[in-house]
Amino acid sequence: MSTTQVDVQLLKQAVRQLSREDRGLLAEWALYLPDTELRVEEAALPYGGRRYLTVEEYLKFEEESPNRHEYVAGYVYAMSRPVLRHEMIAINLVVQFQSQLRGTLCRAFGSNTKVRFKVDQDDIFYVPDLMVACGSFTENLEAQWLTSPCLIAEVLSPSTQDIDRREKALNYRHIKSLEEYLVIAQRSMEVTVFRRSDNWRPLVLTAPEDIFQSRAAQITVTLANIYEGVL
């Protein structure tokens, strides 16, 4: 038996010892793995192999690409394709938030809308799963991104959870208008709320009856509503 075959057998034995939930997480991680491996400067290819792109080059590439990309300080990263669970949670958020915001100066935006901001002198374009913006966004409805959201939510995926919990949690704080950042787990009922007014200390909600009540907009939603049809 070759070394590779032995390694495969050991891997199979290790997987069998995992719980059903952990095996599901491993399977989802494997599904995302190709896109995770490509979280490098994929967009540099049309520009002679250069790793660094200007904002203008990124925006042009994004218009021509069938896939979505995020831009961080000159580097362009391919976004992985979400599974149905992720999409259901994200849609629940948009539906719940927008239905409550009707008649107010605020609106909810899904993952087709980018947010643009700077950290020091670095330009950043992220594509959150949900944003809420109030008032000022109506000044330019032809824009392709928001610059002043008051709330941002990210639904975690195996390939992005470290980025969402660390990189984005820190970078989003540089958006002066942002008051709340929500990190939402997929496979377990867990919503972590970070608020500027609480010095970004995390508040973790885990029960179906737990309520997220926004301080930035007129929104009140239970975890049961967020995870409807999923958990």
C-alpha cells in the first residue's frame, strides 16, 4: 500500500469519528475549497499578470466578469458561491428588514450592492450579505455601491468566517456612519452583534426567542425569523 493510500485511510478513519454536524461542516468546507484557494489576486490576469490593480481597473474588471470580487488595498479576491442555506438566511434578513423599514428613510440592500470606504489611504470594496442605509443614499440612485451604511450583516461560510470575524470586523469600524455589525452563523442559531455605542463589544444571541433590536434603524427581529426554514 502506497503512502498516499495510507494517508487516505487515516483520513477516512478520522472523518468517521466526527459527529454528523462536524462532517457536514467538513463537506461544506470542501465544497468551498476551490474558491478559498483562489482567494488570491485572480483579477490580475487581464492586466499582464500584475498583482496590484487600481480602483479603476478593478471596477472595469468587475463589470466584465461573470463573478463577483472584493477589492482590498489593490488586491482583488474572488467570492465563493453560497449554498442554499446561506441564501435562505440572507433572504430572510432582507425580507424582514425591508418590510419593517417601509415608510422610513432607511432601506435594506442585499448582496448585489457593494460598500466602498477607506482604511487609512487604502480603498476597500466589500460585498456584504445585507446593509441598511438611511437618507443620504437617495442622492445618487445610479451609484453601484453605498458609502454610508448604518448596519451591515454577514452570513458566515466556512471559506469566509475568519475574514468576516476578523478582517471585516476591524475594517468596517472605519465606516463613520456604521453603528452595528451582525455576524450570523449558518449551521447553528447564533447571531453576534457588534455596536459602536458598546465600543464594539460582542453580544451573542442563541435562542429562537432572542431579539435583535437595532439602534440604528427601526428593526426588531427574532432569531426564529432570521433562521426561518433553515434551522
